Amino acid sequence: MDKHTMDPHTSTGLEQSPNAEEPMLPTVKAKSKLSAPVLLSASAFLVASTALVLTLGSLGVPSQQTHSVQLLGSAPERSPIQLVNRSAEHSLFSSSSSIIADVAQDIAPSVVNIDIKKTANPAAAVTPFGPEFFERFFGGNMVPFQGVPQRMPVLRGNGSGVIISPDGYVLTNNHVVQGANEIIITLNDGRKFNAKVVGRDPMTDIAVLKMDGASGLRPAVMGNSSILRPGDWVIAVGSPLGFDHTVTLGIVSALSRQVPDINANVDFIQTDAAINPGNSGGPLVNLKGEIIGINTAIAGTGQNIGFAIPIDSVKKITNELITQGKITRPWIGISMAELKPDLAKSLGLPETTNGVVVAQVMPDSPSFRAGFQQGDVIQRMNGKAVRSPKEIQDFIRSQPVNATINFQILRNGQLDAVSLRTEILPDTIANPGPARGE
């Protein structure tokens, strides 16, 4: 199967264990959807400056796919937080035979357990049949029976997080807390705090929480994921299956790993350190005790294949989430497909034609207003040749909102020029299902 971006409109489901008080461990199987029209054989993705991300709730179970993956579980204005740097404290570890235990002990006060409660769909709770059943066989929406109380079952979830400021800001995965009605954070010393979401970013699956009444906490040290190498030792700390502050050891298995099943917008760190459902949002740490990644998912069909969001990507958005509550991104509003030889031939073009095919133009988007058409072949962008959708994604995401971009396109065998201005990515586009485009 050709690798390309996938349809943003993938639904998610909620699976509950036989014991209503305990969460069913989520298993995600994403299935590529072919969204290109008749002439297009590749699946398209939506262009929005920072493309594609999995935003499943920590109890959610989406569709089927080539790979089975498991998700591991407006703010007031304030000054951006200052990330702590204590790397010098760990220089003595280089000669220590207890280096792993030393690092685990040092990071433990900064790692938290996150318990969430969320309310299930009341219509699904009254009967084993969902509202779709009643719409299909009885017509219209389901109406509650008179005199029958609407039961609101509470589903519970568990994840991990890492403290990033002394006054109680916590970094975790968006899918851990998405849809939560109640969030309880437990520290390593057993203290518990209510928490609220102050900012979240579905595209990168990152969220920032704030503990109520917390102070004097020990924030984690933020490292540098850009200097990682395959083979570097790493430690994962979190609450797999609810076992809080579990420490596991492994190595960096690969860098810049593209995993569209999880989130085609993130270049993941792959690790063989044991992580499981409940590790989501917890830190991946180097042997200096620095956070170099946020554990996010595992490959459900394999063993010792886990994925973490590089901390360099996380640091770029953390302060904006705290001060703004969300990330503002540019978009242009097209779905694209790579121009493979067979696709070029189907469009009546030489098989050697280079460029990127416009598979879909979103209504009321910058591209729509600029006159882009389905089947256009983008060959240059601001004078630079482009050969893949990712090149266009990377360029768009690097631009500010209201930036002018000039395209050279091939339409009906003739070269043409199209210009547009980037606009703010709408919230409705910023919250899709697995692996989406710009």
C-alpha cells in the first residue's frame, strides 16, 4: 500500500470493560480511507499547517488498520514558564553502578498518576442498543421512556504526566484527558490534587493541566531530543495498568519514525523500553535524568515497540498552551496525493511528471477562494520545486497566518499560477481522528 496521508474524518468509539468501574484497555486499529475522487488512486489529506494527529480519548477505540496501535492512556494570561535545567546534578552518575536507580529516584517526584472520570452517552446506557439502532428501525432519535431514569455510567481512565513548574502545571497526552469530567492527580508522595485542563493540542496529542492549590513542586528537567541517537539508553516512568511510578529501561530504537496509524504529524521516537496502557503522558528520560520524550502509544501487534513525542516538539507548544489555551496554526485547505507514475498516467500526464496532486479543495478555504481545482498538479511553491505532500505540509506549517504563498500548477496540460494567503486553522479541522492532513 502506498504511504500517504489519510482522511481526517475518522470516528472513535468508547469501549467499556465488563466491570463498569474499570477501563477496558484501548486497542486502536486505524484503517486507511481512500478519499480521493474517481481519477485519484491515493488517499488524500487535509492541509493544515501541522498536519495529522490521533486525538482519541484514553478510553477510545477507533477503526481498523494495517497496524494495531494502543494509546497509552481559554487560559488566563500569565508569563511563560521557565524550564528547569538540572543536568549538571547528574554528571556524577557517569561513574555510578546504580545509574538507573539514581535517575529513577531523581525523576520520581516529577512524575504523576492521572485518574479521570468521564460520563458515557446516556442513550447508550438505558439500553444495550445505541441511538443508531432506534433511528434505523423506529425512525428519528431515541426518546427516553417515561418514568425510566437516565443512568449516566461513569467510565474511568488512567494515565501519567510530568510536572513542569513548581506551582503545579503538568504535561500529559491530550487523549488521556479528552472528555474528562473529573481529573485527579496523585503525586509520588501520595498527595492528591484536583486538576483542570488549561490548554490542549489535538494535533500533537499534548495537553497541559493545572493542579489546584499545588506549590513547591519539583519540575522535571527538559532535555534535547535533537541530539538523540539510536542505541541511546532511555528510561520510561509512568503508571502502566494503574501501577504508578513503574520504571522500565530500554534504548532509542529509531528516530523520526513516521507512524500514520497513530499520528502522521509527529516524527516519533521509537523505543523498546516497556510501556503499556497507562504510560501515556509519562516521560521518557535519558541517563542525565532529562525528559527527552512523552510516551504516547505502542504497536499492539508487536512487542517492545513504543513511541514517544520528542520533547523538542513539546517545548515549542507548551508555553502557548499555558498562555492561550490552544495552538494557532495556518492552513490552506486542500487534500493532496503523491503523483506516482500510475496516477500521472490516469490524469493524462507523462509518467515522469513531478509534483503533488490536489485531490480535494475544502469549501470556504483559502485554496477554494484562490481558485484551486481538483486534479491540479502543484509543481512549485514560492519558486521551489515540490515532489511530496510532506514538503508542502512542512512549508505551510512554517508560515505565519496571513502569509502569501505563490504556487505554480499544471492544469489540463497548461502551466498556471495561483496565489493565496494562509488563514487560521478552524477548530473543526483541528480535531479530527487518526492521521490527518493539513
